[in-house]
Amino acid sequence: MEQRIEVTGHGLKCDNPSCDWTDPTVQVDDYPQWLNAPCPKCGENVLTEEDLNNTLMLRNIAKLFNSIPEENFEEFLKEIKETIPLSSEEEIFEKYDLPEGTERVNVTLNVHKGVHITNVKPIDNG
Ligand SMILES: [Zn+2]
């Protein structure tokens, strides 16, 4: 079955705003090895426990979404929307200028000090 949410997260960047160190090749599975590790360039912490937990939380949310059987998914979504103040589809399409008819999107998140959406791009199905 096609996954509803596929987590393809990877990459680390330094938390220091004036430092440009980044390693896009680090995989999420290897994040625990980077917990509280100093930045190779400036020595600042590159991955705090809070940021790591945000990453793991997102993975678990994706797993949850993917585990709901098709016949219950609509009900599940309805309950989520009643509980969590999510942006409407229209707001997201407008904010990220998505073409009409977009069904799947690639969402880039930054998990430093909370979860922030940095980009939303349509995925070509063709
Ligand atoms: Zn740094």
C-alpha cells in the first residue's frame, strides 16, 4: 500500500544562526549519535534533545497516519481536524502557490525549537 506520509528526513544544520555548517547526508536513524554533539565548525550544539524529540515525534505521527486502515481514515481525519487547529487545504494551496489538482506534496520541516514548515512543493505523479 502506498504510504500516506513518507518520512524521508535527513540532514543536520548548526543551531548557531551565524554559522553555516550543515551536513545534508546525515540520516534520521543516525540522529541519536549526534545528540548534543558540538558543531565541527563553531562548537555549538548541533542537535538538542528537544529537537531530536521533535523529529521522533514527527516520525511517530507519520507511522500513525500510515497505520489507519482505509475504511477508518476519513473518520480519523475528521476527528483530527476537530481536535487540532490545522490550516485548511485552501490556505495551504494559497500560501505555497500549489497548482490546482495537487494530490501529494513534499513538505520540508525544520524541527529546531518547535516544528516549522519551511517549504511545500507538489510531487509529480507522472
Ligand atoms: Zn556551527
